[in-house]
Amino acid sequence: MDRNEQLAVGRRLLGHIDGRTTDLADAMFHNRVDAYSDRERAVRERDRLFRSQPLFMGLSSRLSKAGDYITEDVAGMPVLLVRGPDGAVRAFANVCRHRGAPVAEGCGNARAFVCPYHAWTYDAQGRLLGVTDKAGFAGLDIGAHGLVRLPAGEKHGMIFVRATPLREGESAEIDVDAVLGSFVADFAALRPETFPLYSVDRITPRINWKFAVDTFLEGYHIPHLHRKTIAPYFIGNCGTFDSAGRHGRMCVPRTSIEALRTLPDDQRNLRPHIIAIYQLFPNTIVIWQVDHIEIWRAFPGRDDPGRCDIEFTLYRPADSDRPDAYWAKNRDIAIRTVLDEDFPLGERMQIGFESGATEEVIYGRNEPSLVHFHNSIRSALGVVACASPSS
């Protein structure tokens, strides 16, 4: 957020604190538990949300120099993301054009990618450089057998990919500004390009991917579930919500915001006193902390709607002189809060969703981020509320 937006959010939060209120959705939202457990619904989500939408892949510092690459399974599409010698980020299906083996694993830096099966070799721009046993492949059109291109885009220090092969006549460049919509100004002000990667953690809880996102979309639970950990630092069930298309931004106040009451606007610095939580549709949470950025990305399990794969990354500011121990502590707090409190309870809730004991869950008006998120999912899937067991 730029300064004017921060000040406006701060005034809204102080007003809520005074009135013991919070931003409200227009109405309560009823969601069938099948949305978290139905296999047919999971297939639709994979196709329409994860294979058809531009997905956030991380900040630019994940690929800081030419030759840097990362690989990832995105809802069944093996993805190779690489920064080329020209500085551009490109995405490919991580599938050799000979027999389908992955040409890269994990992350690292490479001038070329060599398939481990038969050593077919590709460059950082996806071109097939050569094959072994040339006589066996005499007549093969080398130029037509490069890695399959996926659309990708990079701007504001943010990288996006669509996990579906490039269509004929389609631009290989994703318009990042169009993806971010009215949140462009927020991220331009945040300057993600100035935050290098500090850590990467991956976990596989037994919860639906949407529940993983839900965890971050309301402060209603903070005074209760987190009463012994982070609750003393936040004002629970109090926040602002703003949308940008299918994306959302929730801001929650730290208790320290009270120190700003006596200051005029030109002396107020909101950043130490609020946490901005961005939900980038469909599966990403970007948390603008006091002095760093935390990002959670959730992906559906391959065969089980009751499982998901989650990546947590922490990015620290490039100009910070704080020691590694400080960032390690911040990472540990984030990981431990979620792994020891949120997700263990979520796994028990997932069992409840699958038990058949209830047909629906209810999001209150005081949970507008949740309401917006699930309304956005219904819209993207073309689902009418309660039209079927999988709605």
C-alpha cells in the first residue's frame, strides 16, 4: 500500500476498535462441506482454477541471475521456470520431448538442461540443442521439438505462470498488471523486487487446499486458537477488507496501533502496527509483515481432495543488517503457529467434513475475506450456491 492508503486503512481500523466492530460482508455465506471433500469438485478446481488461471510462483529473487531455475508440480503440470541469458523469465513443461522424463529437478543454476534418460539437451530458452545417437533420429526436426512453452510474466518483482501450454497465436507473456488489477499500486509501493529469498519450507497437511487458504482470511479465531502465542499482539475479530476482482486484502491491527491515536496523519507510520494479508486468486497468501514478506501457496493433492501441498517462503529486505538469527526466529514463529495450532485443528475439521455429520459450514458477516474468496471460487467454477452437493 502507498502511504495514503495506509493512512486510510489505519483510520478505518481505529474506528473499528472504538466501535468494537469490523468490516462486514453483505450477508452470511453457506458453503457445503462437499466443497472441501468432493472428488468431482476437486477435478473441476484443478482444471478451471489451477490449469486455466495465472498462478503466482514467487518473487523475482527466486530467479536472481541468468541460469537460475526452479521446478514445481502445479496441479499435475510439471513446470520448469528459468531466467534466460537475456534476463527474461520463461516457463516450460518440464517434460522431455523424447520420452517425457523431467529435464530438471529441484532448483539451481544451469546453462542447459540434460534429460537423465537419454541425454537430450535443451537450453534456457527451451530449444532442443541436440540428441544422442543422431543416426537413430535422422530426419527429426530439432527446431520443432523444444520444450513446450507455458505462458509466464514478471513485473513488480512478481512472477506468474499459467500451467497450460501456450495456445497457437497466444502471447507467451502474461500481463501481470491485468492479473493484479487494482492491487497494482499496492505491490508497486511494497517493491517486492527488493526482497531476496531467505527460506523455503514445504509441508503436506491432510486438509483441502482451500482450508489452507481459509486459515489466513479471518482474525475471528486469533483470540481463541492462538491465545497463548500471537493473540497478545493482535486485536482479534477486527479488520478491514478490500477486493480487487477475485483477489482480496485483509488488514488486521496490532495492539501497538493505539500509540498512533495522538499523532496527526503526517506523523503516523502505520507499517509497524498493521499486517496486510493479500489473497491472490486462487491459491496464494502474501503477508506484508512489519519488515519482511511471508508467502503461503497451497496446491491440491494429486488424488485426494483431503490433502494438499503447501509452500511457505520468507523474503527479507535487501537493505537489512539484521542477523540470520532474527530471520530464523520469524520463520520459526510463522511455521510453528500454523503447524502447531492451525493445521492440526484443520486436519480434525477435514475429518469432520468427510464424516457426513453436517452438510455445510457458515462464514459470518465478520469474515468478509472468506466470503469473498469462496464467492470468487463459485464464480470461476460457474457454480450456483447450493445447486448440487458439490456446490
